[in-house]
Amino acid sequence: MTKKKGALTEKKPKVHPDLDGFDMRIDSFGQIVSSLDRDKINAFLDKEMPDDKKLSPKDDESK
């Protein structure tokens, strides 16, 4: 069997509607290039991600 060259299509991943048009790539210098502003991404993450870093009370293990 032979493989077809040039027939590859790049599929876009499913994203949250608030992040529509978001694209992230690494340029030839190794820098991350994003299509959205970093502040907008951080605001989205603050809104959507739960804050699990809160300290929960631990049971006394020395019993």
C-alpha cells in the first residue's frame, strides 16, 4: 500500500466557547506564541478552575 502525500488535514481541537480561536505554537526560537492575550487566558482559568490549594484540616494521626 502506498500512502497519499499531502492529503493530511489538520483537525482543530474542541475548545471552550470562551476560548474560540485560541492557538498556541512554538516559533523557531523556542518561544511560545499565542493567539490570545495572557491576561485573558489567566482570567478564564481563574473563573473556570476550582481552587484546590486550600489547606484542609488534618485528623490527628498521633492517637
